[in-house]
Amino acid sequence: MNDTASASASKSEQAYAAVKARIVDGSYSPGYRLVLAKIAEDLGVSVVPVREAIRRLEAEGLVKFERNVGATVAGIDPTEYLYTMQTLSIVEGAATALSAPLIGPADVARARAVNAEMRECLEHFDPVRFTRLNQDFHSILFEHCPNPHILDLVHRGWNRLASLRSSTFRFVPRRAHESVDEHEALLRLIESAADADVIEKAARLHRSATLDAYLAQSNAGSVSAH
């Protein structure tokens, strides 16, 4: 790759990272119209790398193209969220159980340090930071999964939630407190070399509980709106 091509690729990567970050943290909310020229001006790049970045984000499901409107931030599809979380609870539970025998004391210490940061984050709640730390925590628990197919499904699930993760804990902040306690319980199961099915069930129920809290909140909102 020559210097010109390399510079173009890095600008595209920069635009991709910047726009994705704004979608995930809610700066660009669902339905927000992505004006390429304006984004390019904000980032100090040409329209070309921004267009490439938007195409990548469309492939990830974070952006959609509407006729006569152009590129907009994709909304939260409740059904897609439900199916993704249900699937993730199963595959991540399996990945965590398969990883458990391969998780060493250093990994547990690293996960516990992340969880401590999450606990501190609860005092002045920042849902975006909490969500990022939450992914870091779970990555430590499933990253040793020896089955590449299951691991691929877990990564796909997290990628699908990229536009939703910041909103989940924003909608159900109380769930964040329970989540941190459940993380510690998971670590204790792993430390005590609990049976794989016990770890799998705990990890699966941990994920399902976040979904249940979100659905309960959504249903309460829809009832109060009527």
C-alpha cells in the first residue's frame, strides 16, 4: 500500500470510529440524518472517507438509507433487540462455561478490577462508560472459548447490540447495580471450579435479566403512554 492509499485508509478509519462513537453514545440518535458534507467538515476530511465509513456502518446495521432522505441512524427495533439478547444469552453462556477451565487467576483479577471500575461508575452513573466496561468484563470471561464458531456468534451478537448497548442501561439504571453483583457471583463460580452447567446457567440468566428489565421498562412506558 502506497502512502496515499494508506492515508486514505486511515482517514476512513478515523471517520468510521468518530461516527460510530457518536451513534453509540447517543449524540446521533435514531433517525438522525447523517449529512456527509457536514460530518466531513467537522472531522476535517473530504467526503470520500466519510462515505466509506457510512457504508461500513450500514453493513453493521447502525445506519440505513431512506429514499429521498439519505443516510440516517437506524432506530432500535424492539424485536431485533429481543432476538439478539435471547441468542446472546445462550451463546455467551456457553462460551463462558467453555472458557471457565482456561481462565487463570490473572484473568480473574483483571475482570475483578474492571468490575470495581463499574461499581465506582454507579456513583455518578455514566451509561456509556458503564456499557463499555461491561463489554470489557464479559470479554475476559468468554475470550478463552476454544470453540471458534460459538465465539464468532458471541462477537456477532455484541456487534448487533453496538447501537443499543448505551441505551440499555440508560433505560434501566437500577439493573446496573444488580449486574455488578452478578459479575462477582460469576467470578466466584469460576474461581471455585463450579460445574460447567452451573456457570453456563448463571451467565445465561445474567444476560436474560438485563433483557427482562429492559422489556419491563418498555412495557411500563407503553402502558403509561396510553
